[in-house]
Amino acid sequence: MENKKQSQLEFVVLMAALMSIVALSIDAVLPALPTIGDYISSVSTTENQKLITTIFLGLGVGQLIFGPLSDSFGRKPMVYFGFGVFVIASVICITTRSFEMMLFGRVLQGIGLSSPRTMSIAIVRDSYSGDHMAKILSIVVMTFILVPVVAPLLGQFLLFRFGWESIFTFNLAFGFLIMIWFWRRQPETLHIEHKKSFSLSIFKTGTIAFFKIKSAVIYTLLSGFITGSFMVYLSTSQQIFQVQYDLGTYFPYIFASLAITIGFATYINSTLVMRFGMKNMVHIAMLAFVLIAFLYVIIFGFDKNPPVEILLAFFSLQFASVAFLFGNLRALAMQPMGHIAGIGSALNGFISTVMAVPIANYIGGFVKDSVTPLFVGFMVCGLISLVLFYSNTRTIKTLFKKI
């Protein structure tokens, strides 16, 4: 039986827990990429990157399925169905010895996990609005960030003690616990007045409604470029620190330290956004994102990689600016879509993720013996994002009056 007397703290942690299943499925696998690659006869480290980017492809596609359906059948049933798909996909990943089938399993994992990821955002939108919604999303993301702090360490421990398959098994067990908690404690949030009778036309009408909202489209595109540039780091981080810098077992600790930076910056955002507003925070963070990448390219772009301490300093600054962007961009896109929160969240996630995967694959193909292509990618994606941001004329007029 559901207990509807749920505190805001429990709500935030539960939403973060739903999203953390996604993070765990991505980040815990990172230390095992070479081992899995050998097992399934992957040909190169750049091919191994696809074990990360393909799950994002599934995340993008799956949102188009679960988001609209949730507007008809509710948020909770979609979470359960998506987790069922994730279970099947995980079994495929554990039992296959084929590289292609492993990629299929990872795509299917992403499709399944897109449900709790999308539904958590839709549930927040059902429950909050405005800058307060942005604050809640920032706190959710901050809690969610704690998973990448420990996930690579956990993955490395499981890899050394029980083999790479145990990483997938642990993710399943963790997910089952979250599903039980979600079932027992989270009430359905889809309001009756927003519930739509199911028909295939809801995909068409919801999509048309989404593309009529200029600000939602612009902020969705911005999310795609920022997510794509950050996804390059996720897919190449193991190669950068274990291959280029030969840091071996230190990789999980480095990954964790950068995740803590993102988490701290996200917490700062949750306190500042109520004072300065989402648009101002996004504007400043995007300028910082471009400037940091530009400085790295100018200083180190034509030399070999700098000492790891300097690289970590630049990464920390870069990802701090990213932390100010993720939650605010999603909240800005969702703000005018309360009447289509399910399909709105789905389209926002689908478009931004499907944009991000080819961006990550393309830039990641250049990250072989130098980190510079990664920062060039940051800079180019950031500049395009700024142009899109400024194309919203009403936004830019109000911004410069406030700053």
C-alpha cells in the first residue's frame, strides 16, 4: 500500500535514486571496458567507447515511447515496465559473447532505463513549477551525482573480485530495491485534468504542441550540445586516464573527484537559482563553458598533454559550468510544458540525447593520444549553444537588463 505522507526530502532522494540506476549502469562499467572488450572481441579502445554511447542512444529513443504513454497510463506503470525491459537487456549483456549483441543489449538497457529517468523529471514537473522546480531538479541532480563518485570504484571492486558480469548483476539488484521503494512510497502524480485518452494521435498532437513552444525547442537543442560534449568525456575518460596518462587503478578516484566537483557546483546552483533565476544562471555558465575550453586550446592545444594536475583543474572548472547548465536547461525547457509534461519530457530527452550520441562518437574518434580534441569539442559546442541562446530575442533583451 502506498504511503502518501512523503516528505520533500524523501521525494528528492527517491527521484535521484530512480535516475541513479542510469548513472550506475553507465559509470560502474567504465573500469571494465578493456576487459569486456577483450571478452567480446572488440577491436580497439575507440570501439569500446560505443559500450557507453549506445546506452545513451537507447535512453533517447526510449523516452519517445514512455513519455507519451505516461500521459495516458500514469507515471508509475511506465517505471515498472521500463525496468522490466532493463532486466531483459541486462541478461543479454551478461550472456552474450558477440560485440554486436552486446551493443544491442546496451541500447535495450538504455530504452528500459529511459523510463525511470524520464518519469522522475515528469514527476518533478507534476509536483513543482518555476524556479522552485529548478531548485528541486538541481538537488535531484546533485544527489544523483553522488553515484558517479562511487560507481567506478564499485565497478573496479566487482571486476577484480567477481568478474565484469557481476557489475551488471549488482545493477539489477540495486534496481530491484529502488523499484520496491518507489512502489511503496511514491504516489501517482499525473493529475486527472492532464490525463489523456490513449491513441496514436497523442504522439502527433504532443509533438506539434512541443514544437510550437519556441523556448522549449531552443533549450532542448542547448541541452543536446552540452550533453554531447560532456558525453565525450564519459566515453573517453577511461582511455584518457588509463591509457594516455597510464594511471591504471587511480582512474576511479580521479573520476570520483570530478564527480564531486559537479555535485558541489550543482548544490551551489540550487541555492543561487532562486535569487538570480534560471536564465541568468544559464547565460553565465555558458560563457564560462566556452571561455575555459578556449583557454585550454590556446595554452595546450599545440603541445602534448599537460601534467594531470593541470588537466584535472581544467576539467573541474569545465564540469562546474556544466553543473550549472544541466538542471537549469531542463527546467527552462519543461517550464511551459505542464500540460504535456510526459511527452514534453520525452521529446526534450530524445532530441538532446540523439543529438549528443553522434557528437560524442565523432569527437571521441579524435581522442586517441591527446586530450585537445575534447576541449575543441567543448568550445565548438559551447559557441553553437550561445548562438542558439541569443537567438531567443525576448530572452536576450531581458537578460542584459538584469545583469
